[in-house]
Amino acid sequence: MIEFLARIFIKDHKNISDAGVRHKYGVLCGAVGVALNVILFAIKCFAGLISGSVAITADAFNNLSDAGSSIVTMVGFKMAGQKPDPEHPFGHGRIEYVTGLVVSMIIIVMGFELLKSSAEKIIHPEMPALTAPVAIILVVSIIVKLYMYLYNKKTGDAISSSAMKATALDSFTDSIATLVVLACSLVGYYFGISVDGWCGLAVSLFVLYAGISSAKDTMDPLLGSKPSKEYVDAIERFVTSYDEVIGIHDLVVHDYGPGRSMISLHAEVRADRDILDVHDTIDNIERRINEKLGCQCVIHMDPVVVNDEATDRMKRLCNLIAKSVDERFTIHDFRMVKGPSHTNLIFDVVAPFDCKLSEKEIKDTICAKVESLPGNHYAVIEVDRPYV
């Protein structure tokens, strides 16, 4: 149905890389979600009233909250699609992450409400009445919710939307909840055992777990999560595909919402090349990487001395020294500056965030090992952290 509606309401609907098309998909899926959830709320309320089941009634109001979630998603996509302005020069894309977080909070709240009503039902159990119409309503609800999960998941994956993925997870947890409600109703009908409250309790815990997991997934990009390895590898492959670039480091990715990334990196270039030619290449990379990977890029050039035996030998020694302190350490920006009395070895050490040594301890340890080498060598070190 979504594909059919997309062909009608979304111009150029196959071009999901376009920001405008992407936002229209979000609004369309949200509108369909509102309609389906309101219908489910109405029929489940009816089923809950005639059966006397607290689990069915709670499930009905859960669908009503899902309609609210779909409205939040629609509004979020509308706001995220606004153009950059003087106060928000990088656009409003992160609103989509906030939307996903709001949906996750709604899931958690409904989980607590279901937990409360289930506890009351355990304390004061009642036998729900299962009739054929009620059973049919629950089965239809499960099918509809699974359909909503599938179209939200498919669209969310296609347009890389955390908000739609959260909505998809909400639909999936609803289908599981309704399945459990149906199961406990059948148990009560055929065996005369009231497990309504206990099943509601199990469902509430499942909903809470799903909501907390979804909240974590949507909070990560807001807090500044590490970019995917595939994205980092794609950037490195593209930049180093140019002959003038022999390596990159200090890559930092800033995520301003889906399709709105800004990256900065240091590109190692040969020190013996013409600086104007290399600068022209760097300008071309900055421009073309936006066309290729859809991100704004700022590149700093790092001239590197190559094919110099003394420099290469000392670089290898310093790398071994760094790894003797922690095998995960790497070095870059290596330079040798010779003076009349001593030689400075200048380089950066990349230390992981979970390294137990402080930056001062890292510097002092490596400097001491460098100074123990034959000759008068001194290390001038900066400690970097890996942001990818």
C-alpha cells in the first residue's frame, strides 16, 4: 500500500537520496500509521469491553498512543526538512533523532502503564470472556501491526531514518503484545485459568525493554556516536584513490541528521611535490567527496618526507616504542628536526579512549624510551584519540 500511495503522492518517489523525497516518505508513513492505529484503537476498545479483558483494553490504548507516535513522526519529518537558517546553519536534521527519542519515550510510558494495570489484574484476577468476534479482532490486529512493522522497517532502512525504525519497533512490540493477549484469552477460555494479568506483565516487560533499546539507538547520534566502519572505509578509499595522497588520519565525522554530515581529516602528501598542485588536488577531493558520499569535507594537508632512509628508520623505531607501551598505539605526522646538539622527533600518538594511562604518562613513557636510543634524540609528542 505504501508503494502505491508513494506513486500517487510523492513525485520522483524512487529517488530516496533526495531530501525532499525522503521527508515526504516520512510524512506519508506517519499518516498511514495514524489512520491504522485509530482504527485498531476503536475495534480493540470494543473487544475489550465485551470480553472484560484488561490486557485487550490496555492494548487498545497502546494503539492510541501509537497514533500519537505517528503524529510525532510526521511533525518531526516536517521540521527536519526545513532549510538551514542563520540560527541553524547545518539544517534541522537532528530533529528526526529527537522524534525517534520521543517515540521511544512513549513506548516506555505505555510499558509502565501496562505493568501497572497487569499488577492490579494479578492481585484481583478476572476471567476474560473470549468470543469469536473478539478472537477475529485480535488476529486482524496482529496482521495489521506486522504489516505496519514491515513497511516502517523497509522504509526506515531505505531512507536511514532512526525515527521510522523506532516506529517499526513499536509496531512489532504491539504485534507481540496482542499475540500474547490472544494466547492468554484462549487459555482462559479452554482451561478456565486466568493468566490475563501475568501475560500482561510479561508483555509490559517486553515493551519496556524494546523502548529502552530504541531510546539508546536514537540517543547515540545525538550524543555523537562513532561512525560505521563501512562509512569510514568509504571515505578512506575515496581520498587515497588520488595519487598525491599517501594516507589519512585524524578523521572526524559530525552528524547533523541523515544525509547531513560534515567531515574533517588530515591527508598525508609527499613533501617533495609542488604545493600548488597538491593544494589543487585537495580542493578537488573536498568538492567531489560531497558529490560521491554526500558530505561536506574539510581537509588539512600534512607534508610527509618519503624515501629518506634515516627518517623511515627512526619512524619505525618510534612506532615500535609506542606499541611497546600499548600495542594498540599508532603514530602519524612524524618529522625529524636535526639541530647542532640533538634531533627532535616530532609525532602524534593515537591512544584509545579506554587506555588506562593518562596523557602525561603516555608522553613521559615514550619520551624516556626515545631518549634512551643511541644519539641525542628528544621526542615532542601530542596524544590524539581515535574518533572513528
